[in-house]
Amino acid sequence: MHLSSFVEMVESGFDDRALLGDQNPRLTGTDFGFLVRLGATQVHNKYASVIYIGENHPLLPVALFAAAWAGVPFVPINYRLEDRQLRSLIERYPNSLVLTDLSTAARLESLSPLIFDEWLRELSNIDLEDVGPIEPAENDDDVAVVLFTSGTTSEPKSALLRHRHLMAYLLGSVEFGSADDSEAVLVSVPPYHVAGIANMLSNLFSGRRLVYLTSFSAQEWLSKVAEEKVTHAMVVPTMLARIVEELDGEVMATSTLRTLSYGGAKVSERVIRQALQAFPNTGFVNAYGLTETASTIAVLGPEDHREALSSDDPMIQRRLSSVGQVLPMIEIEIRNEHEQLVAAGESGLIYLRGEQVSGEYAGVNLLDSDGWFCTRDQGSIDEDGYLYIEGRVDDTIIRGGENIAPAEIEEVLLAQPGVAEACVVGLPDDEWGQRIVAVVVQQGGHILEPNDLQDAVRKVLRGSKTPEEIMVRDSLPHTETGKMLRRVVQSELLARKGGTTT
Amino acid sequence: MILKPGARLISAVCTAELMTVKAPKTELEVTIGGVATISSAAARDASAAIVAGHDGGTLMGKRYVDEADTIELLCTKAGTGAVAVNGELLQLKEAKALPASD
């Protein structure tokens, strides 16, 4: 199916339901469909794609669906990139309609971008009958959305999501119209991230009103939840940590929030426990997915969270650090380095297959002949089907021939009192091939002693997994969605005097 | 008619509307409430009645499939008529409810 059919479904199912726009006037399904059709007339046969560079906007779905209706890809780009990089990404998509917000427009003057608000105003002056409505595009093998990978080590790659991938995800995981008309979702994930796109699509599909936070701060997020009586929200781990910090022990027992989902990066178990206490009547959902899988492929649901929190059984408690079970329409395999399946509980490389799995970049499809996609994420599945993510295989430390996942050591460090963040990397070592170095960030009011931390790791893991060196720092670098920039930490450490121990 | 994914089906006799998710590439006769579907709600005849045996109703957001699982229709607007293809009433497809993950 094509996203243009999605527009028609919205028009049919939610014709008089307010779906978009925080303030009045709110747009109903009928209004939305009309704007999309208008937008499509301005794109069709004129542009090869629609680029959006800016903060979140309450009517952002209009840009995505107008592009879809007109049969061209929607290409959201990170407005925080530096000018040079921004231009080079735009140049990859020549002849595009470039929509921006006010502050980005000033930076891109020579490319004559259109400010999104102005474009919307222009649309409202068009008479659809005058310009002639266009037929909806219907080839679901066309590219619907292009997302750039963060490109921390190389040039960003364009991940391609076709209409069939996105619709497979929606049809497989969301019941159309399942939200009642009092529900509202707060979207705070940026539009150039797969979670921002999935957030928009799956909530519209369920008929839930979209409330946008233009840019995130914990205080604004909390007041928007209260103001707009928000029932659902999705955040990345850094946001969750900030919200918990902002609440500072306050319990939101009467929050309107029914569901709070989080994902996009590894989250510390301590933050989750604090969040569960801060929102005792909210259902928590941990979602795991990749850009290349058109978002979520595994979820840890609300019952799992509460059960893990209250259980005495360590096997059940442990599930709080899992990403739950894979969605019914997804197949998963954990394979070793010889591509053989491993037993339950053993770690290996995560392979995925399913209709939503794109596994494709511009010019290269990474699916094998049987349709399997190697995520390059390392993980394991326990006997009950819970999936544990151990990090990128490319981050694996090989010390004395032993493969060591940094996440395993980081988890132990994060469980120690006073450790706010931890990053474990391997550095070249003459004797061991690689040696383990950890950088930790201490929480306010704590003074961390590297020796104590080393002892703690040695107690839980083994001597061979104990960092040879632990450094205490004020902060660690992250992407905006909370993924730790391990490579940056590693290269900073390497840049120290020849990479040797100071 | 030959249905394509994305094709809309509108009842001539009740409020039901459906979207084609999956369909075989063969000639099909689709009815809602026992009467052939139409392409626009404006063409609905308010005086027309639902045929006996076709009054099971269609529910918002639910999927309807045939026995052989060759066709799948998704209800985007509920109605009192039931959907049938080539005379066979479609069955409600049971789906496991998943937590809202995003």
C-alpha cells in the first residue's frame, strides 16, 4: 500500500476528528486531506523531492503526505548540521522543494528555500478546482522517506524507506482508529529521525491528535503534557533522564499520560526505575528498531515493566534492561560469526526479516537473497523470547582473543552509586591487542574513585573484563537522540600522547 | 471489478467504508450489506435496505478476510452492513493488540 491511501483512510475514518494543530484552529481529517491535496499540486511535476530542514512543526505531516501524494520522496534533514554539510546533503537531491523554518532559511539564502509557514499560507490561497486536483501516486515500491544516518565516522548515508515498508509497519503494529477522540500524543523526537517519522505516522494511523514540541526541554515537555492533556508520548533516553531529573522525586500520580515509550538508544536501568516511580500510573514501553527497519521491531510492554519492577526473580527483574519481544510480523535470528544460529541466552549478531525491513541505502541493498538484514547489532534472546541488545558489533573490544561487549561493562559501572554515564572503549595494546578503558561521568554530590569502580567490575564480571583504566569526566559526547558517540571518545583517548596511558 | 491495494469501497446502503489492503488480480464482486459497493458516499441511496443475512456490521479499524486469505479489507468507517466478496461473507481477522510503541 501507498501513503496516499493512508491519506484517504484518514479522510474516511477521522473526517470530523481534530488531528493536527496545537492551538485553534485544529485540523480535522478532512482539513488535513484537503491541505495534502493542495500541497501535492505544488509539488507534482515540479520537484523531484521535498526537503524539510527545521524544528518540529504542528503541520509537518502535511509536507510528508503532500510529497507522498505527488509521488516524490520526503527528505527531512538535521537543521543542526553545519552549513557546509547541510548544503552537501541538499545537493544530493537536486531540484527539490526546500522547506525550512525561519532561522534555517537565513542560513540557506542562496538555495532560495521556502519557509514552511509561508508555503502553508500560499496553499490556503489556492483554489483546488482552479489548479486541478492531481491523482494520488500509487506505486508502493517508490521511496517515501529518505533519512540520513548520523555519519559519525564517515559521510552520512541515505537510508531509503519505501511506501511498502512504512505501510507494512503500520498495518502490522497499529490498529487503525484505535485511539479515542480524547487522546493526544506529544511528539518531541526530531523529524529527521526514524522515531520522529514513525511517531507521526503511527499516531495519525490510530487517530490520535498530534501535539508537537518544537524543541525539547524537560520543563516544556512537562507543561505541554499538562496543558494539552497529553495521553501518549515517545522520548529518547536523554529526554527521559532530563524529565526524571526535572521532577526531582516529584510523583506524577494524576498525570494524563497513559503511555510513555522510549527508545532510540540504550537507556540506563536506573533512569527507568526512577521514571516508573515518577509516573506510577503510566504504562511504559521500550521500543527497539533501526532506521533500516522502518522503526520498531521489538517492544517491552507496560506489564513487563511493572512485573520486572516488583519481581524478586532476578531473571524477571533483568527484563527491564531488555527491549522485550519482537513484533509478530518480524522474524529474528541470532547468529555467530560463522552465521550459525546460537542457543537461547548466547550472544551473536542480530538478523531480521520482515515486510517493513528495508535494509537499503541509496545505491545499495543490504538484504541477503533470503531477505535477511544483518543489523550489526550484537544481542541475545533468552528462553522466554526477551531480546537483549549489547551494542554495535563494530564496537566490540577484542582483548587477548576474547570478544567483549562494552555494554556489559558499562551496565556494571552504571549500577554503581554516583555513576551518571559510562563509556567503555578498546584502545590498542601491544600485549593484549586491545585494552579496556572506561570514561565515567559522576552524578552531583558524588566523588568517584576509579579503584573502587575497578573492584566493582571485577566482582561482577572477571578480571579480563575489568577496565585497565577508568577516567572521570564532566560529560560524554552524544548524538541529539542520545546515542553515545563512542568513536569520538575513542579517538579523543587515542589522541592523548600516542594513545598510551597517561 | 478488479481491486488494487489502496482501492476504496463505500457502502451503497450504510455508513461503512473500507480500504483494500490485499486483493487477488481477478474479477471480484464486493458487496456491503448485500449491495454492490460504490465509489462515492454522495451516490448512496438512503432508501435502499440491507439484504437479509448481510447485516452483521463492519467495525472501525478491523480487518476482514476471506476463507482462502486472498483478500483483506480494512474498515475505515463503521457500518451496519457486512462485507462479502463473490457472495462469501468475509470474516473478522483477529489481531493481537500491541502496546503503543511510538
